[in-house]
Amino acid sequence: MDKIYITGHRNPDLDSVCSAAAYAVLKNTTDPDNSYIPVRPGHLSESAKRILSSLDITPPPYKRDIYPKVSDVMLTHSAKVDVSGSLNDLADSYNIHNPSATPVFDGDTFAGLITVDDIASWMLLHLSEEDTISRIPSIRELMRDQAEPFSTDDLFEDAKSVFYSSSKRGIAVFDDDGYAGYVTRRCFLNTPRHKVILVDHNEPGQSIRGIETASVVEIIDHHRLDAVRTDLPIFIDAEPLGSTCTIVYQLFRRSGVEPDPQTAKILLTGIIADTLILKSPTTTDTDVRAAAALSTICRVDTEQFGLSMFSNTEGLKTRDPLTAVTSDFKTYNEKGVKVGIGQCEVTTLNDLSEYSSAYLDALEEVRVRNGLDWAVLMITNVLNEHSVLLCTDYKANKKLSYSHINALIFDMPGILSRKKQLLPEILFAIGS
């Protein structure tokens, strides 16, 4: 059974984590021969955490990267011997498993590995000294010095390099609880590649770290395509809808599977979040129908569900500016200009003057840290359908069509969508 990870983008929002969680339910239902695991490659904003908590939804677990690790190739079979035993005990194990290394324990405590090199060394040394072998040695006598153990989280390529410069035939592997297994040279003959499904994104720069080492097997998205390169043809469902969760719901219907009430609530959460209670210009009739159907399954009123969700949105005045700016931040490269666009949802813009200066400083720090030419933050009042735009100092600011609040802040009444309304304006300003 293969493990197949389902991941959204690196700065996860509700559509990203909800589509990953719900799609895993569908895939595990329709493909029981594999194990589909939803993960998130970044940390949720405090607002997203509060919304999910209020809805009793557990987000997918955090997974920092998808690089091959020692844990992917280590051996964990049950063959072992006790340090007080003799070579006879080891011989019994060899008849069954034929390992090049065998774990040795002193009671319940891991004592090291014994390898065929240890046995050969003892025998050759004994023959050179006594010209005969007259007794069967103990395991303790046979064991030699041990190599520094690997961690399960060590990168495959790093461990391979260390191993190939070592004379050891086997090296132990530890995790936080102690001994976890061991590796031999044979473990490093082939580099493992994780299988991954991308949801709510398709660009490698927005994806989980190490995506270039993985095998992407599906893409489910509602953004423009700048997809990762794949070795084989794959299933792609990319539609111009308001939410990836809408696409996932359609895939449930095509598979003849009705989502259970909890999964329906997860899907509805993603749709409501990404379409701003179905008010965003990215919202389509398909999104509206999906939200209505899901509301029926989980027995909620769509409008009240959305208002309740966004009532849990934390105001920006009380948040850490740097964390808020980067919580939903995407980067683009257009005509050689690197621009980053963040978005935060709020329930009022009346307190903007109380925090705008700190957020402009944080935005500049994010720009410098990421090597960007321009960085902007769209702050959206979901309830009143009104946004403002904070910008770092850049020449394209002069090309924006929005009215000025001050030199670096613009007023954007009626603007809700980063993808459909703001991004085209940003790209126009860069290109003009």
C-alpha cells in the first residue's frame, strides 16, 4: 500500500486545508489499495485556527517537507539477538533472515549492531593469534565500535553521503523514543520518491518543500496553470471556480459518493472562506449550488454559517504584523519583476490607522527577506465588501487605478478577490 500525500500550498488558507482533508476522504473511499494522507506544509493563521476550532474541524497535520528521509528506507524487521547470547543465536537468525546487520539488545536496551564484518574480523584475528578456532564466541565479543547513529529525520542524500564514506556495513537509526531501526548499504541503492497530490495550487514555488524530489500524481486547482513538471501523464482537474472545495465536491458526485456530514462541513468551510460567503467575483453558479447542497447535508444555513465563521476572524490590531502578512502570501514573477501579494480578512476597517504603520514595516521586511521587488497586502472587510491595499515603495504604485489614502495605502471599495481583481491590476501596473 503506497502512501500518497495530499497537500495545499505553503501558506495554507482554509480552502487549501479543507480541500486536502476532504479529498483524502474521497480517495481513501474509492481507492482502498492506497493510503491518502492530507498534510499542510505551513502553519495556519490564528484566525483560521479559531474558525476551524469553532467548527470542530481538525486541520491536516503539519509536514515541513517531502524530501526523502532515512525513515523511508530503514529496516525494522523483528530479528534481533541479546548481547549475552552466542554466535549460535546469530546463526539461527541468519538462517531465517540472512541480514547483513542484526540489532543487538541488552535486555530491553539497544546495544548496537552486529554485522558479518564483525564476525569475519573476530575469526581472522583469532586465527592469526591461535591458528585455530576452538570455541564459539559470545555476541559481546564479536561486536565492534558503532558508527554515530542516524536520525529518522536525516535527509536521504545526506545519510547516503555519510554512509558511503564509512567502512560500516550497518548503522543504527534513532527517533525521539530511541532505537527505531537500521540501514545498510543496500538501503541507499535507489532514491525513494514520495507520491503527492497538489490541491489549491500547482506552482512548485508555492508547494511543499522538496516537491522537486517527489512524484506528483494529481493536481486539483482553481488557479492559473504554471504546473510542476511530471514524468508521466497525470489527472488534472483545474476549473475557474471560486474554491478548490467546489471541485472536490464535484469529484465526490462524479464518483457516486455523498460526503458524510462532517466532510460536507469541511467542504462548505473551504467554499465559504474562499468565496467570502459567495460574495467574491470569483464565485460561480457552480459554487453556489455546491454550497447549497453541502449546507443541506450538514444541516446549516449557508449565510448564517458564513457569518458565524467570519465572526471568529481576529482583528489585525491584536496580531503580530509579520505573522499576519505572511499567513496567506503568494509570490509571482512577471516580466522579471518579483511581487508578493498577501491577503487578510477582517470584519472592520475602522481601526486601520491604528496598525497600518506597523504592517507597512512588516511588509517591507517580508519584501527584503524574500528578495522581492514589490510587496502588497490586501486587507478585506468581508461583511462590507471593501478592501484597502498596503504597498511597499515601488514605481508601479503610480500605475494603480485605486484612490490614495496616503502614499502607500489605497482604497479599494468593492474589491474582494486577490486572484480575479487585484492580481490583474498588479500585473497591468508592472507591464505598463
